[in-house]
Amino acid sequence: MTEAAAGFRCRACDGVRTTPRFTVDGYDLLRCHDCGSMTTAWTMPAAAASEYYGEAYFRGGDYRDYQGSANALRANFRRFADRLAAIETGGRLLELGCAYGYFLEEAERRWQCEGVDVSHDVVDACRRRTGCRVFAGDVIELPLEAGYQWIVAWDVVEHLDRPRDAVARAFDLLAPGGRIAFTTGDISSSAARALGPAWRLLTPPSHLTFFSRAGVRALLGDAGFVECALGTAGYARTFDFAMYRLLGERRYAALARRWPALVAHARRRSFYLNLGDIMFVTARKPHDRN
Ligand SMILES: [Zn+2]
């Protein structure tokens, strides 16, 4: 174990008993003995995150071309909005990590929407695209007005340095009876267990927590949530994005230079995939809590 790995608690359940399990791209990933989640032995404070998750992140990093994949993203977000609407519509909705606002565009018809993102650049673009109030900063510290019916975060909690504090803050901001919903990878899924260090979502340092189902239950239960429901989420992906993830950034760039027409075609086509390794989570704040 490197010196940096010492002293890291489990970001999911706050457990202190962790053991280094894999090293990916030079980062130690520590497995929690209590909940089975993994924590990247690395810290990304809010100030660093606001730099890291600027426009450049959305044109490389975990996405190849976030805005270029808008149609596939919207299709995913429409499905998410439908799943929420099947549970409850109306009231105020806050999205954490709203990026360019593609989900908020889908949600605006059903809820009075607001968004938060750490990146100022991205927040400006989101404000221009949507009619929503959008705040730049860390949800833990922003002076938001409580009383939301929904607080949602799509593929965001794994990026947070302090997910337990963020979920506790979401609990405080919800109206009594309000709900939280989020998606995140499932390290306890059969795909993740079969692939080990090669699982596609093991991407430190952008991903800081790899939640297990037990880890999500601890995260939500400790904050006071009830009726924790864990399903799975499928995603529409462009073929272009699949090639990027399979080939890696350098080989993908070489391919795009050599066969630009092929890559342009792949960018317009998408497919739907559910490997069962991404959780779709909802939970409720009790009515008698404020
Ligand atoms: Zn844990």
C-alpha cells in the first residue's frame, strides 16, 4: 500500500477497514470490508473539481464528445424522467451535476427545475439552453432554498469527493416525503466482478467511489432515507463512443484521422445497452422529518 492509500475511509459507508484491491492508472483502489464498495485513494477538493470538469472534460475524459452525443443523451434522460414521473410529478426538482442541461430540458415539462454544476463554463451554457435557475458550485455549500420534491444526480455521485456529505445535504434540501434518484456503477454486479480491474467504469481519478449495492444502502440509510429501491439503468450509446472506449483515446484519434467518414457515420447511430452494471436508485425522505 502506498502512503497515500493509508487513512482513506470508505466513501460509501464511512467504514475504516479498507484493503488495496487494484491499482488502475497509478491510483490505488481500496476495497471496504464492510460494504464491498471501492474508494480511490485520491482527493479532489471542490476547487480542483471546478477546473477538472470544465468544457475540456466533456470533449475527452469520460465522454468523447458530450455535446456531439446530445441525441443519445437526451434519449437516456427522457427514459430517466419517465421513470421519475411514474413515481411522482409536480413540485420543484434539483439536478446535481446538470452539465449542459439535457436532462433539465426533458424534465422542464413536468417539474419546476433547477440545476447545480461545479463548472462555471458549463453552467453558463446550461443557463442559455434551458429556462432553469442554474447554480455554479458545490451543493454542500451553495445557499439553496429547501423544499424540493426530487433531487437527482445522473452518473455524478461516483465523482464526488464527499458523497456522504452531498447526500446528507440533499436530505436536508428535500421537502418531507421528497425523493432522491441517481445512477451510478455497481461494483457488486456480475459484469464488474467478472472483469475485475478491466471493468469499464474503473476510471480514477474522475471516479472516486465504486459503489456496491450494500454501499448505496448504507449511504442513503445513514442520511435518513427510507424505501431505498435499487434497479438497473440501460443507456443509448453512439457507436462512435463505443469505439472510443474500446480503442482508447490515441488509437481512436488515429482511426478518426484515417477514416473520418466512418467515424462521422458512427456518431449518428446509437444502440441501447443494459449490462446490469449501472444502478438506478431511488429513496424517500420520511414525511415526519425536516
Ligand atoms: Zn464501505
